[in-house]
Amino acid sequence: MKKAFTMIELVFVIVVIGILATIAMPKLSATRDDAALAKAKNTVASVRSAISQEAQRRQLAGDYTLIKNVGGKIRLYEKPIFDFFDGNSSGQRVLEYPLVSCKDNKSKGCWVRYDDENGYGVYWYFSPVSSMGRAIFKVKNNRFVCSSSPSSSKICDYLEH
């Protein structure tokens, strides 16, 4: 007599695997969102530290000009962002390994650079969690600050603390 699984046993195993998958998938996507938010939080801290160091370096050299931006091409996708201060590719790097901006205008968990009317850098972070919206960071007085509006206050609070 051959040893084999019965049809009932196979169906039971498939049902158990299905139940486990329905439990595991939401946890996996939540973990991915948490990782993207943690990366953004670390990016904000690293950019702030780099701006502080660059401002001090400039002051020691007798240069008191304000930092206008922390790199990246304006409104371009899949390009380095947070690469060089004020677009000077021969100067100091902002991040040793710059991030890549969003792949397209529907991407989440990524950054895009814009400029304000004075040419200062404005950086949008699109949260992977839709309820958090987007954060808008500006380079202002040698600082990287989140401009908090009612729609962005939750993500700003998270990324700044």
C-alpha cells in the first residue's frame, strides 16, 4: 500500500497557510512603512548635522554666507538628493552617500526638491503612511526646518522628534 496525503489533509494545510498569510501580510507592510519613516527620521538628523558642520566650517574660514540648499536637482525624479551644499559639486558633501529622489510623482517614502521664490531649497518628504501626508522642509538660516501646516503637523512631529 502506498503512503500519501489524503485530500482532507492537503486542504487543511492550505487553509492553515492561507490564515497565516492573511495575518502576516499586514504586519509585513506595516514594518516596511516603519522602516521608511525611520530612514526619513535619520535622514533629517543627518542633514541637520551636516548643515551645522558646514556652517561652522564656513564661519571658521571667514565666510558668513547662508546655506541656500542641500543639493539635488529641482523637481527631477531618480536623481541624487542631499548631495552638495548650494549645488557646488566641488565642495563639501551633505551626505556621504546621497539618497535618490522619488521615482515618480506617485511614489511614497521618498524626497523631492523644489525651490522657493528666493532660490532656497524646499524638500518634500512623501510619507508611506497616507494618513501622515507629506512634510515640507526648508533650508532657513542655516537650519533644516519642517514647515508645519495642519496637513503636515503629524509627519513633522514624527520626523523632528
